[in-house]
Amino acid sequence: MTSITLPARCDRAAAEALCPEFVAAMGDGPTRVDASGVTHVGQAVLQLLVSARRSGGGAIIVASPALDEAARLTGLTAELFEEVEL
């Protein structure tokens, strides 16, 4: 399983920097996204995470409290964290 670790500050610049890593990881089964150290998350990274969950083998996201809160506020909790049954 491929693993990607997110930086503490996940803003638009971080999303742009992470995008190639996500593209390379998709399709080889689920990708583990370690977001446990995230303290700030913006819309661009939320979009990237939703895309990762829907693409290739999907993504398993280990969230920080800040990411949990951002997902709750934007209505993305189920989209980002609930298991998808195939």
C-alpha cells in the first residue's frame, strides 16, 4: 500500500505540490493518507482528498482533529472517512 504524508499546513500550495504524488499513487490499490499532523486544511486539499477517495483504488485517510473538524464543517465526513462497500 502506498502512503502519503500530508504537511501540517494543507493550503493551495500544498495541494499543488501533493497532486503529482497522489496521481502517481492512484490505481495501485488503496493509498494510505497520513493526515494526523494536519493543523490547517483548505478547500484545495479537501478537493484533492475527495478525488483520491473516488479514484483508482481509493484512499484510507488517517485524520487529525483539524481535518475532522474541516470535514464536519463542509459536510464531507462521510465522503472522506466512511468505508465504502463494493
